[in-house]
Amino acid sequence: MAELQIDGADLVLHLSRVEKLEAVHGDLRAPLAAVRSVEVLEDAHEPADHGIKFGERLPGLSEVASVRTGGQRLFAAVHHDTPRGLRIDFDGADYDAWIVGCPDPEATKALIEKR
């Protein structure tokens, strides 16, 4: 399962080996200074259900993909066992936002905002 971690001045999205294969992508990294906002999502699948996807997508079950939608470039890592998650918006990073399913989005949001 994808995991958000803070590494120095960066926010890192570590992907499992399977997720890397599904998304045809490696781990993602963005400066914490580029984080514009962090929002808890009750349904983290929904934002990844729109647009053009490159990667694995089983609607409502699993999305591990780059997504182009509404003029934005998103990266989604959401699974059936983590339907709640975070939307992290960036300024000046490779992606406009990451959509990440996580078991405790409130605690993860607090950790990111604290830094």
C-alpha cells in the first residue's frame, strides 16, 4: 500500500513494488514548501474516476495511476481497503495533486501540516 512519509524538506509517496508496476511509475517526491492544501476525502476513489488515466484502474476498487482531468495532472493511489484518504494540492510540483488512500487520513494530514 502507498505510504506518505516526510523525508527532510520533502513529502514522499512510497509505492509498493506492485503499485510501481500498476502505475508504471516510481516513488513520488515533492517539496513540503510546495504543499498548498491538504484535504481529507471520505471517498478518495471519486477524484480518480474522471479524466484520462495511465496506470491501473478498477473503478471503486483500486486506482494507481497518473490522471489528467480538468486541466490538472493528478497521481492517485487508492485501494478498496483504504477508501478514505487525502487530496494534497501542490504549487510548482510535478503533479498538481496527489490522491492517496490511507488508514488514518486525519493523523496524516496533521503530520503534513505540522511540517
